[in-house]
Amino acid sequence: MRVGYAAGGFDLFHIGHLNILKHAKSQCDYLIAGVVSDELLLRTKGSSPVVPLAERLDIVRHISFVDEAVAEVLPDKLDTWRELRFDVFFKGDDWKGTERGMRLEREFAAVGVEVVYFPYTVSTSSTLLRRALDRLSSTTADPAWRDNVPLDEVAGAASSVG
């Protein structure tokens, strides 16, 4: 049985997250999704997630492609592998060719784990969604703005953020 592992923040769950999990499941028999902890996201990305870990775990756990969802609390992927013993590690191709990606490939190759990259979904990302939320919350906090702008313009501002 081929066990796969796909890690991510899975904050503000969107189609890019779904695509990675769907593609990952198509290349393994058993898929473990690692949902990065709030603390680890703060340390690695510099910001806390919008959706707390327990809720992100529950969302990911209920995706039909996912056989198991675990909290990823260890910063070193090799330490995670030592706990879970997966055969293939799935990652977005924004890591491919980077120093971090090449180091990950070397470390995993040494223990027999294959690294498979999937296309990064550029049309939607948690970063873009977060910016839209930030813009909406900052503009709607101003009562003059809220009272003078039609709702369809608010929706337009959210969809054009990027």
C-alpha cells in the first residue's frame, strides 16, 4: 500500500487546497493530510490563520479524498515522516527548484520517500482571500464608507482584490 502525505495550512479552504488533495489521492492508496498548527503557521508564515486548527482539521477530515487528517506540529518534515512513515510527499510546485525544495528532496530520498509536486493554483490562494477580508474589514469599519457604498460595490471590491 502506497501512503501519501500532503501538508498545508488549509486556512480559508479553497479550490487550490481541494486540487492538491484530489491529485494526491490519485497517486496513493492512503492519503494523510497534515494540517499545519496555528503556532507553526505563525512561525513560518508570519501570521496566524483565520480559521483555528481544530476547525481546519475538521474541514480537511471530511474531504472524501482524505483518509486521515493530523495536526502538523513539527517544523521538520523528516520528523513528521518518522512518526507517520509515508511513502510519498506531495507539495505545491512553488517549492520546486527552490533551496528548501531541493533540500527536502535530498532528505526524503535518503529515507526512500518520493517528492511529487503539483501545480500551484494561482487564481485563488489563502493570501489573496486574506487580503480581501482585510480590505473589507478595514473599509467596512468606517461607518461613512459603509453607509455610502452600495452592497454590489462591496462584493466587487472583494472579488477584485489581488
